[in-house]
Amino acid sequence: MYLALVVVISVVLLILAVQNPDTTFLRFLTWQWQVPTVVLVIGSALAGALISSALGVAGRFRLGRRLREQGARIRALEEQLGSQTAPAEEVQKQ
């Protein structure tokens, strides 16, 4: 599903870029460039993909750290619970 979405978006961007071969003025603060619209469209799409990928990777690292912390907390609670219930099990066996 993800791959199909990427292919569709790529094809749409390619068609948009090919149908707009003109040059465009790009202004940023005091700088000014004249770039082909194709470069501007594809560059913007790539920049957006890189930014969203970077945010996704950061979120996965955060989630992984949180999972490890929760796993350690669960193990500690299980050990605490195990030490509390061990004598009760011995009493029931007698």
C-alpha cells in the first residue's frame, strides 16, 4: 500500500514537472535565483520527504526508548510481585 502511494505521488510530480518547463524566479530574503520549475517542484517534494522521514525516525527512536523503559518497569514490578507471592505459594503447599 505504501509503495503504491509513493509511485502514484511520484508519477503525479513527474507529470507536473514535465508540463511546466518554464523558469521561475525564486526569492529568499535578499537572494534571487532563476530556476526551472521542474527543479523547484522536484526539489520541494524531496525536501518534504526528507523532513517527514527525519521526523518519523526521531519518533521511532523516542518510541523505542519508551518501550525499553516500560519493559524495565514491567520486569521490576514482576520481580517485586514474585518476591511477595513466593511465601504464599509455599504456605498453600503445606
